[in-house]
Amino acid sequence: MYVCVYCSSSQKIDRRYLDLAADVGTELARRGHGLVSGGAIVSCMGEVARAVRKGGGHTVGVIPRALVDIEIADTDADELIVTADMRERKGVMDARADAFLVLPGGIGTLEELFEIWTTRVLGLHDRPLVVLDPWGLYEPLRDLVDGMYEQGFTRPNVFDGISWASTVEEALDLLHRPGPSLRPTGEELGE
């Protein structure tokens, strides 16, 4: 299985997030999984990729041409795909992934999370989506989406399309759990 890991490229974050990314990479390789990542060698992206390779796993890095120098492309990736832009990057990452794992990150990570979560809720894919959040970074997001649901802005199944974990082992176990079909009903579509 190829797991797409969305995570931080910031070099200003606490060391515990880098260690978490390395632990994820180690466990992915131990379980025989390959990695699809944003193709950078810095921060969490670099940590997870290096750990996967160290454990004997295969890594696919996907990076837009404009970020090759900024995020420092992972030239050690087993496959490094340089795309024209961010939209193409996300499309390639999506196409190569069997499952999605979200680690703590910034607005880029949130954007990737929301796109995969939205398409999952719309029934456009049925691949697992797990957020690994051991220190509660995403708790305000969960509260926000709860409030959106309570006010009628989201579908009732919004949380059926995502799983939340607080440990690496739990997160990777959840990537194997089949989720419910989320194809929208006629009623949900306003028919």
C-alpha cells in the first residue's frame, strides 16, 4: 500500500513533530508500505521520507518546479516527480495513493486535508483518511466542523469520512479499516 502523508515543511516547529514524522516513516516501512509525499527534504516531509527509505521502503516525492529550491527537493527519493504547479502536484499525489495520513502542519497541510476529506465525503473516493494528532493541534478544527454541522453547513456524514488517532500505531491500523460508503443520497443532493 502507498500512503500519502501530508505534513509540515516548516523548519520553525518543535522537534517533537519531526520525531513524530520519523516514527511514522519507520512504521510505514516496517509494515511494508511505500510513501507518497510532497517531495521535499526539509522538516517533517524529509523526516518521514528518510525514515521510510532507512527501513527499506519505497518513496515517491512530488514537488512543483517552483518549490524545488524553496523546499529543497528530495533528490534521494526512489521516484521524484517535478510538476508544473501545486494543482498537478496534488493530482499526482492523489493518483498514487491508496490511503492518506495527515500529520500536524500549516495551511498547506490543511488545504490538502480539506480537499481529500471533501472528496471522500462527496463519495468521489473511498480510500482511508486518518489524522494523526497526538498533541491536539487539530482540536479547534474538529470543533469548527462540529459547529458547521450543527448549523447545517455540512452533511451528517462529515465525520464518517475521516478517522482521528493519537498514536502512530493507531493511525496506521486505521488506514486498513474499511470505511462506510459515502456516496450522497438524493435527499442530500436536494432531490
